Amino acid sequence: MSTPASEAQHDPIAEAATLLLRSPRWSVSDVLELLEIGDTEFRRLVEADALLARVLEARQGGTVYNGVVERQCSVCGEVFSTATFRDHCGAPRCLQVSRLRRA
């Protein structure tokens, strides 16, 4: 039985590199050494993994990519920060309305 592309598992090496490179304490060369991979393999990982590529772009721009984005609450319209895909802020009434919309 084959798995759809949306359920395909991520490469554990790419996932480890992504997590390590989110920290400013780890340099790219340190991560390559720790994971015991070479430049060529790392380039292939970056080409194949969009999140790893975004983390590297953020590092080159002098920022750290942490996955947090600002969104507008679909209920009250307030702007909130989240690292999830939720569409509402943290207000209890907004949570209730969001749940009712999905029901």
C-alpha cells in the first residue's frame, strides 16, 4: 500500500538539520559535522526540504526562523501570533465560535 505525497515521511536527517539550524548557536559546518554528512548531501537535503531551505534563508538574512506567524482572528479581527494553523486568537469566545463553525 503506497502513501500519498501529503503523508510522506520527512527525512530524519533534514528534520534534525532544520531543528539544529534554528538555533544561532549552531553553525552550518557544526551541523554537517554532527550529522556526519558532506556538502553535496546537505545541498540535496536543502533542495528537497522547503522548511530547511527557509531556515537557511532566514539565517542568511540575519534572523532565526521559528515558524511563528502573525494572523488575523477570523472571529474578532484581532492580530495574534501563532506557530499553529488555528484561525482564531486565544479569547475563549473566539475559540467557541471557531469550534461552532467547524461543527
